[in-house]
Amino acid sequence: MTKTEMIKNHCKQLNLSALSNELDGVIIDAENNKISYLEFIKKLFETEINHRMKKDKERRTKQARLPLSYNLDLYDFTCANGLEKQQLNQLRELKWLEQNFNIILMGPSGTGKTYIAAGLCFDAVDQGYRAYFKSMEDLIYVLKMKDITRTAAVEYKRIMKSHLLVIDDIMIFPVTSQDAIAFFNLVNELHDKSSLIITTNKSPKEWTDVLNDKVLTTALLDRILHRCEVIKLTGSSYRMKNRKTIFENKKKNSINFG
């Protein structure tokens, strides 16, 4: 067994998988560039660290469960919805996340709420934060099942340790009294520990109609709005203006379902 093979075996025993796989290349690079012993050791460690950072980012991105569209580098600013380019760039700096600020994206369907929220969630993951994207329906399911199934319990623990939780389409459907209390308890636990991004087509005042509990709604809003930026998006649906057709050379006229 050569010395290189012995080193590779040592790497495997120490769970240095990247170093084991990349060792030959690092050695060749060191010999070609005649680097010092210290620089060689530095490159060995950097090879393993960069690999682990990449794998960690891939894991966190998978766990975030983002929708298909989330790349804010491709954001279409020609579609006016009330959010300026400077404002979006400022949001992407994530300084609000460092300060445990919340964001509410409020507006009609199709104005980019989910896309922006998912994009900010990915930016957070990309910068090393633990961030998760959940629809209100999925979140309520996790809260219901966390004491019943292992999968929901694991998901709940991740949420509780998150830096950022995105809750998409909040208050669209009525929720039971028990679910409303569970949701409040979650928000209360995350208050001042994690940031929330909430997308909704209802104003906070309308949440009472969904929760059917004025006292609970007031307490919920008190925690969410304490440190919060409310961004009101306007305009018509981007999806309807850019809808697809299965027919060739067919003009995509606006549709009136009335």
C-alpha cells in the first residue's frame, strides 16, 4: 500500500470524505506550484471545509422545501406591483433577519408574494441561515401531527430551531379553534427568536374573520407586528398576464370569467 493510499484510508476513518476523493489533485497542484508545507496543509483543510459547506447548503436547501420558482436574480421589474428594485435589494441584504424582524407581503393573488417570499428564503439558506418555507395548510398539519408521527415531530423541531419561517397563503381558509391556538403558540414561541415572512391576500384586520376569535387575533398580531415591515403589493396577476397556451400562434388575450 502506498503512502497516498494510507492517507486516503486515514481520511475515510476520520470521515474526511472530500479529502479522500480530492487528495490526488491537491498533491499534484502542490507539486506543480511548489507550495510550502503550511500552504499544503491549508489547502487540505480548505478542500474538506468547502465540501462540507456545499453539502450543508444542499441539505438546508432541500429541507427548506422551496417552490419551483425562487431565484430573485430573475425578478421581473417590468411588472409593476408596488415593490421597487431598491426595496427588494434592501430586503435581500437580510439585515432585517439579523434583527429578528418580520415581513408581511400582502396583496391580491398573482402579484408576486410567494415568489418574493421563496426568494428571500433561498437567500437566507444561501447565506447560512436555517430557513423553511411552509404553506399555512402544511404548517397546521405539522402542528396537528407533531405528537403523533415522527416525521411531523422532526419537522416541528426544525421549525423551532429556524432563523426564518416563511408562511405562505396565511388566513385564506378558516381554521378550527384548536388549530388557531396551536398556531398562536408557535408564533409566540418564535417571537423575538426567529423571523417570519407571511404572505396573505387579507389585511391583518380581516384575520379575525378567519380565526373567529378577536382576543386571539389581537394577541397574534401583537407578536407579529411588534417588529414588522408590511409590504403592500398591487396590480393584476402576473400569471394571468403571462399565461401559457397549448396552441401555436394563438394570441393570449385577457380572459373575463364574469
